[in-house]
Amino acid sequence: MSRTHKPKLAVWKFASCDGCQLSLLDCEDELLAFAEVIQIANFPEASRAVIQGKYDISLVEGSITTSHDAERIHKIRRQSKILITIGACATSGGIQALRNFTDVSRYTSIVYANPSYISTLNKSTPIRDHVYVDFELHGCPINKYQLIEVCSALLHGRAPITPSHSVCMECKRKGNVCVMVAHQTPCLGPVTHAGCDALCPSYNRGCFGCYGPKETPQTSSLAKKWKEIGATNDDIVRAFRGFYSYAEPFRKESEAYEEE
Amino acid sequence: METKNQKQRILPAGEFNVFLKALHEAGYETIGPTLQDRAIVYDKISSTSDLPVGWSDEQSAGFYRVYRTESPLLFDYNVGPHSWKKYLHLPNLLLWKAKTNGGGFSFIEDDKSVGKQAFLGVRACEVAAIRKQDKIFLESEFIDSAYKKRRENTFIIAVNCTKAGANCFCTSMNTGPYAHSGFDLALTEIIDGNRHFFFVEIGSATAEIVMNKMPELELASRHDSTLVQNNMREVSYAMGKSIETTDIQRLFYDNYDSNIWEEIANRCMNCANCTMVCPTCFCTTVEDVTNLTGTEAERWRRWDSCFTMDFSYIHGGSVRPSGSNRFRHWITHKFATWHDQFDESGCVGCGRCITWCPVGIDVTKEIKSLQKSKATV
């Protein structure tokens, strides 16, 4: 990226909880350095002062759940040189993609007093299903250090280091004892994308799969092992139907156990 | 009268703290087995109370459990998830750091000095694993300075196994259960009637310096030596697993296209746990990071694994895109091409890859399947 001017950054929100864009504000110590090299031009969560586009970098949080949003994302793409999706919602449809496994009216009729006011799509879909995405940063929420890493890599013209191998490698490099082998705790680590520095297993919890499927995930082998250590079909469906329920490998695995 | 070997001595178990103190006085930080998170892992040791006395372990494919025993033994267990490579070939290592200055940049020296470390409880298979990594990092054309710095400051106290684990096959790989060389001191823990002692073998001049820091130990008798020999024989017979290593290289080269690899790939999650726990796996990746302002850069080296896509990524994609490719590559290197590369096997038979594979893939079983499939061709 040319360094003759400060790149302009915009942060956009779709169906999401705001946790990922908050990760940018969470940077605290690094925030001043961030503002020094990047012009935070459009970030309503941080400031009402909005500088009009075009933008060099757009960070997009959230999934597409309404026809209005399905239009809006195209406008954002047109204003953005580089579009980066941040978090499980934007990269896979998020927790709200649970609707994709049923009829959305089943949810709206329970949640809202007057469901007739709700205008929503039947499916929650990732940004990539609608526009070209330059880079996807995983996590629910994303890791703020990875966000800084992606931005500094972009600024300095190098590849970001966000490896897509298993969480297990993070565990082993830290010296964690495997919770599945030593405690028989069901863990999604072997099929989950690294990035959290093995947060849950470091506290003797099984991985919840917050970073979605890793590269070439072998989910069926893991699910079989889960059953051996006492998980029920329901447990397996629920585990794969979390933050990344609509990511294909997780979706297929949950469907396999739902059908049984 | 029997002539006694000056290099074989007796350390009463009750005096073990005196020995640990001697190590400390000789300037070593001692690292040894400790009980943490329901497993026996390597960490700092300052007295015998840090050792998992009264604990043992049970292992099978994809399974590990520690349990309480009534035994007074200090080393009544087999190898756990950690290996000594985490102290010699660090999982994360800062290679260098640089800073911009004016028009150029300058390196910031990493002056982190390496202290003297004593590894307590190095099993025979682990001594062999360290020797294999020595060969890679110290005895080839290119010397790994980071490894060398740590290795030169390491004092190895081998502990011969007094029981065999269910996933152990060191006898097949000719690495154990008895450490014949490659240590500074070797201990064999013996209970003989009401005597509980360590049969000590002195293996280096450095060890003499440590021994001089404590009251002189009595010389071992022929009876003591016999007890050690008997123990080794029993442990060898009790070995949990075995593999037939005759023609093992051919076995892999002839079965490159075997259907077995696809079948294994249905189970293998390519999660890389086997390579991370393997005491000989040495592959790393190098990462360059910059700060946001571009004024500082760091180069890190981290443990990598041939089970990742990035490992073999070149222009156009990964050389080994499928799980079957990657498993075949790993096991073939370990048992066959390692011979071509380093004139020996890459496996020491510690069984860690079997225990710590979350789905319990057992290399000894897979090798037997290959041998069987070959026999029927």
C-alpha cells in the first residue's frame, strides 16, 4: 500500500454483537500507534465524526440477514479498496445462522410480540456470499493482536501471520496438557482454526470452536472420538452448531448427527 | 574380594535432596517431572517434594491418566506429554530484532544468556532423542547456534525405566529401556527388601564435579549391579508394543501407493499433535513481524509440523494437500527416509505419538497393517 498518505479506515456493522469492532477499541496500548498510521475515518462505535469514502480499508463485522443489508454490502464494497471481514458472523454467518437449519419464522414467532414487524431473510450468510472479500479474519470475537497483525501486514506490504492450522499446535507450543487425552474432556481443538492461543484448553476447558474450522478439518473422526468419551449425538450437534454453525465442515458434521 | 567399579555408586533414596542440593550448588537449575493438570510434565524442581512421588500413569492409544499409588518410588511412571526438546529446541524463539535508524536499520542483540540446566529423569528413549537432535543441529554442515548454546549448558541425569508403558517400544528401536551412554549421570531406582536406593552411573567428568559437592557415595556391589540387570530384563519383556524393523525402509518405499494411507486419513485429523509431542521432530517455521509504525521488526522461529498446509506451501499451492499425503510423509520420514538423511531411524519408540493422538492412531499398528498388506500382495 502506498505510504504517501495515511490509509483511510472504515468499520462497518451488519448482524452482529459489536464484539469484533470493540476489539479494535480494546487495543488500548496500541490504539495511539494505530491512529498514527491509519486514519480512522468511519467508525461510529468510536466517533460520530464520519469522513466520507472512498476507503482504503474496510473492516466488516456481521452477517447478511436482511435484504437491505444485502444491498448495503455492495455499496460498501464499491467504496473500499480492501475489504476485510472480521469475526464469525462476517466470515460464516455467526450464531444467528442457526436459523439456516430451520424456518426463521419459528424463531420470530417466539421472540417477538409482533413478528409481523420483522423483515428478515430466511438465512444468515457470510459477506463472502455477496461480495468479493480480500481477507477473512476469524474468531468469536477476533483476537485484537491478530487484527493489529493484519493491519500492520497490510501497511507494510507483507503477508499477515494468521495460521489456519489446529488449536492443538498452540496448545502444544504452550506446553498445555491435552484435555481430551488426559481428562477425556470433549474438545474441538483438533478441527478448529488457531488464533486464540488455545484460550480454553489453557484453563482445562475443551475448545468451543470459536475460530471456526481449520484448514482440511477431519470432523467425522473427532465426532467419533467424542462419542467414545461419552458425548451424545445432541452434544455433538450442539458443539458443531455454535459460532460457526454454517461453516460447511461444521454444518455437515452437525447434520450427520442430527439425522441419526 | 570383588573389585568395585569407581563409576558405580549408591545413592540412598532418603539422600535424594542432598543430590538436588549438590546440583544447585554446582550452578544448575534442575528441571524434572512434576504433576500438573493431571499429567506428569517437565518443570523446575527444587526438592523431592516437587517430584510426583506416589503417582503413576496409565496410557493407551489416545488415552492418558495419572493415578495414586502407595509406592515410595520417585520415578514410578513413564514419559508424559512434554519432551526435553522444549528446553533445547524452543517452541518459540526470537531469532533477531531490528530497529530503523535514519535511513537504515540496526539489529538489537538478544543478550538473553542461557543458564546451566540439569535435566532430571531423562529416560533412555529421551537420551536417544536428544542424541538424534544433536546430530541434526550440531553435527551437520550447519550448526544451530540457539540449540548449541542450550545443549552445552545442559547436564543430563538419565533415569532408567523400572516399568514399561503400554505404548512403549524402545526395545524395537534399540534405544532403551537402559541408557548406555549419552548422559552425565544415570540412575536406576531400586527397592531391595528394605533398601530403597539409586544405582548411580557416572558418565562424564562434569558429573564428577557435581558428585564432589556432596558427601562421597558408597561404591555399588555386584549384587546391586545384578539387581539393575534383572530390572532391565524385566522391563524389556514388559514392553507394551513392538515393531519389526527389518526392511522397514523398503516397506515404506514399496507402499507409497497403498490404500492404507487413504484409510488412515479417515481417522487422522492432521492436527499435528504427534509431531509436537515427538522428541525428535524438529521442523520449524519462520515468521517476520513488524510493528504498526514499521519502526521495529522481529523474526521468530516456531515449531511447525508437516501436517499443516503451510508447511509444504509453494507457488501454486501445498505439495501435500491431502491428509493421506501428509500422514504418509510424516511416518515415512520417521521410519524410512530419516535413515537416508541421518543414517538412523527418526523414531525412538517413546510412544508419545500414540498416547497423545486425540483419536489414538498407533504407528506400531499401522506399520503392522502395512507389513500384512505387503505379505498378501
